Amino acid sequence: MYAIVEINGQQFKVEKDSKIFVHRLEAEDGAVVDFDKVLLVDNDGDIKVGTPVVDGAKVSAKVLTQVKGDKVMVFKKKRRKGYQKMNGHRQQFTQIQIENIKA
């Protein structure tokens, strides 16, 4: 059984007991969060497709930890003008573990 769920504007294919990284959620470590925007549910060949979401479907997940991603370097330059600028960025992520898929 798997589901496609929208979390913070991104779509993820999730299964029970799978661990995924999503953009930062405002939740404490160990908290249980529910996601209602379930777009598709596959229960051993019985596929339910939502328009746009599946009615009554819900995915429960447990927050494991808050982490930072790898550093991305952003370098801007204009040739022959003497302009160059360097910036770095580290995206903040939340690692969650899927506990239950209810369809």
C-alpha cells in the first residue's frame, strides 16, 4: 500500500514505515502530524485517484528530527565590470517517518 501526498507544496510517494525529508515543518521532535492532501491511494491494486484529493484519506507521520541540508554556493559575476558576489544557502529539512495510511 502506498499513497501520493502533498506536503508543503511538494508531492511525495509514501509507504508505511518509510522515512523522508520534507521542507521544514513547525513541529517538535516526536510529534505526530497528519496530512490531508492525499492525491492517490493504491491498496494492492485498488487505486483511488482524487479530484483533486481523495475523500477521507489521511496520512499520519512522526517527526524524527530537524536537520540542515548540504550547502549550496551561489556565485554571480558580470564580466568586464568588476562585479562578483558569493552567497551560500543551507535548506532546513524535517525528517519524518510514515506511521499510517488511512484510505
